[in-house]
Amino acid sequence: MLGTIVNTATIVAGAVMGSYLKRGIKPQYQQALFNAMGLCSLALGFNAFCQNMPKSHYPVLFIVSLALGSLLGFMLKLDERFKKLVDRKKKKDAAAPLSEGLSTGILLYCIGTFSMVGPVLSALYGDNTYLYTNATLDLITSAVLATTYGIGMVWAAPVLFCWQGMFYLIAKLSADAITDEIRTELCIVGGVLIAASGLSILKIKDCKTINMLPAFVVIIVFFVVKSLLGL
């Protein structure tokens, strides 16, 4: 778990540094960073989707997952509840609501090869190379996000810890549970959600990304059922 602990710590460190730097950055420069993060989210989302889609054995699964997941999230009012919880102490006229930053940050930190394969390699072979590489990237990303959204970005750290901890624990209990197929489908949906976050940041379209998160659950359920049926 050392790699995950380091990765979590770098997000906290980056958020603290970015929040401190924010005090010396003029509003127009903060807006420039805000736009840059939106464009980066779009680029990273499209990249994740394009890289993994050719590997998929179930090209329609991501469509079904997003459709069912979004419906479930809308019925549970996840986006609304999340924003109320996170932004209740934020000024109403704030240009960068923390909920938007956290949803983007969590997706960027958690969805990707490093963050999903890294804990598995750490659990099976004690190899933390992926996690240390991911930690370096997250340090920079966290600092940039915090210059726009503030110190509240530290709340993404425990989410990352639980996410990577889950993969680590599953790998310890059953090395075969996390297949390449599952990782591929999760990355495809994750890429779409990261791109959707980019659209929200750029004020092009509020996709209510949080409502789409149950799409990941749909994918897991699909593979569990598939395994139980021996397909």
C-alpha cells in the first residue's frame, strides 16, 4: 500500500501548494487556468476513450452503461446531493464551484492505467513504479486544480485512497478478479466522463457528470453476471 499512500499524499500536497499560490494569482489568470483545465479534461477524456475503444470486446456496453447509469444517477439525484454537500459553504457568486473541481479531479486521478493497474502490480509483485509515476502526475494536476478551486481539492485524496485500495485488496484476494476486459470498459466510460467534465468546466454543457457515475456499477454488474452464467 506504500505506493497508494504516496499517491494520496501528493494530491494533498498539490492541493495545499495550489491553494497557497492561488492567493497571488489575479482573477483573469485564474480564469485562464480554468479554461486550460477544461481543455485538458477534454483531451484526456478523448484520449482514454480512443485508446481503449479498439480493445473492447463489447462495443455497445459503454452506451448501455452510460444510459442506465445516468438514469439511476438522475433518479437518486446524485449530482444535486453532491453539489449541496460540497458547495454549501461556497459563495453563490463563486466562478469555480468546488463540486465541479472535485468531480473532475476524482475522475482524472482515478480513471487510468496507472491508477488501476498500479495497485494490482503493487499487491502481486510489490512493484510501485506505476503508482509513483501516477503520484508525480497527480501532484501537478492537484496543484493546478487547487489554483482554481481552492484547498477543498484535498477531499479528492481519500477517494483516490479508497479507489486504489479496492483494486489492491481485490488483487490480494483474487489475482484473476480484475481482468483486462473490465479495466478496458471502465477506462472507456471514464474517458467519456472526463470529457463531460471538460465540457462543464468550459461552460459549454453541464452534463451533470456525478449522475453518470453509476455507469461504472453497471459495468461491474455485467461482468459479475457474465461470470456467474459462465459466458
